[in-house]
Amino acid sequence: MEPLASSVRASDGQLIAVRWFEASKTARRGVTVVVAPGTAIPQRFYGSFAAYLAENGFDTITFDFRTVGESKVADLRTTDSTYVHWGTLDFPAVIDLCRERFSGQPIYVVGHSAGAWLLAIQPRHRAIAGLLAISSMSGYWGDIGRPDRYKQWLTWTALIPVVTKLWGYVPGSFGLGQDMPSSHMRQWARWCLDPQFMFADPEVRALDVSAEYRGRLGVVLVEDDNWARPRAVRAVYDRFVRAETSTLEVGRANTAGQAIGHFGFFRPKFRDSLWPVALEWLIQASRDAGDSPARASDAT
């Protein structure tokens, strides 16, 4: 079944593109899953994974944050978009849409990279029964494995300031694969140069709900992800002190020796090797959804 393309309007008027993957009628579980993308990654990258979850009974939605994919704004040079917009405006709009479309169903998030740690500033966190964080970590350059850490330090201290000044945005050809606004990348650069990452930003500290989140939290460590190393992952998820946390580890032993890296988990070639890890976590977590501390009806 083809996904249904749609959109939802954030509270500031920005349209956010979404795609619905309806659960198989023969396997329907009465649970909604939101697949939240990483930085500059269009929702189409997660389409096959979302279809897989739908085939296995989960009503699943993918979406594009503003400035990315089908939510891309007309002129990146004039937008003031930042991660804070993504977490406090775009993400909540998608959660509200899920509550409206599938009223009463518990909502789980499978977040890739930024799509997971944005829960820390998600005002609808009480509506989220569980988060599965995949390759999600602090972006602080010193926590990244060598030699990538030095490339990232040069990117944030030299490349980003020069490129944003010359072009007024960051072209995707500089490694992101997707054009991104200067405002967004300057914020990212500030965060990645600080050992406290996003949590050093006074605006984020004022919004931070990580210590309040009481849902389930699954953290997937990918053995050969040189960015999301254990120390970088802990720098974010150790803050979720009230979450019901479990850690899952995957690596080349799961994939017959094939590399995974930061992006590989969601690639269709790993449908039979890695995707069942996410599926089983969702099944296990949602079995007790009726007793979940984060019901959709509790959201504010």
C-alpha cells in the first residue's frame, strides 16, 4: 500500500509535510509510531522502514522538518529556522496530528540522530509513550571518534562561518546532502563546540524536559558509528533520569560483516538483520501500552 502524503501546519503557520503508512489490517496493533528524521535527511529516506513497521501492525508516520525535503521553505537565505523551531513547533504539530488521526492510540517515536534528542525540548513529551533513539548522540566534536572529530572541529570553527557568510546558507554539496539555512547551522556549530552540547544554550535549558520524561527509552548503540560513540550517547541520554531505559547494541555481527555507520540502520538492505531489533523493541514496549505513563490523552 502506498503511503498517503499530507501536511500539518505548525503553530507559527509553517506547513510540515507528512506521509502516513497505515497498519496492515490483519496485524493492526492499535499503536502509532512517528519516525523522526536526523538533520538534513528527507523523510523519503525512512520510507521503506516505515512501510515495514506498517506491515507489522503499526500505524506509522514520517515527516520533514521545516527547510528539509517537502517542507523546504522558498528562500533559505531569509529563514531564521533552528533546531529549537524543529523541536518546539514542527515536532509537536506532528504529535498533535497523530492524536487527532488515531485518537486514543499510544504514540511511540523512532528517532534517528537529532530526531531522537529533540525530545528534550518537545512540549508534547507527555504524549509520547516511548522513544527508540538510534545513532543519536551529543554533537560535541570532542566526543566524536578520530579522525572525524578534527574534521568536525574545522567544520564548525572555519567552514561554517565562511560558507554562511559567502552563500547565506550551507549548500548540501558541503557534506549534508541537503541545503540548510545559516541560522540552523550556526546554532549547530555553537552547540558542537561546547562539551555540554545543546544543553549549554540558555534557550534550551529553559525548555529542557529530559529529566521529566517518564516514558520508555530504548537507546540503540551502533558498533561502527564513529559519531554516536557510547560517551557521546550517554552525554544526552543520561539526562533522562526518570525514563524506563534499555540499551540495545548492534554491529557487524548482526549484518554478516557489512558496515552500518551513522546512517545504515534504516537502509533497506538491513530489513532482515537490523529492522527486527526496532520492531521487537516496539512490540515489547507497546504490550503494556495501557499502563503507559505517557498516554496520548495526558498531553498538554
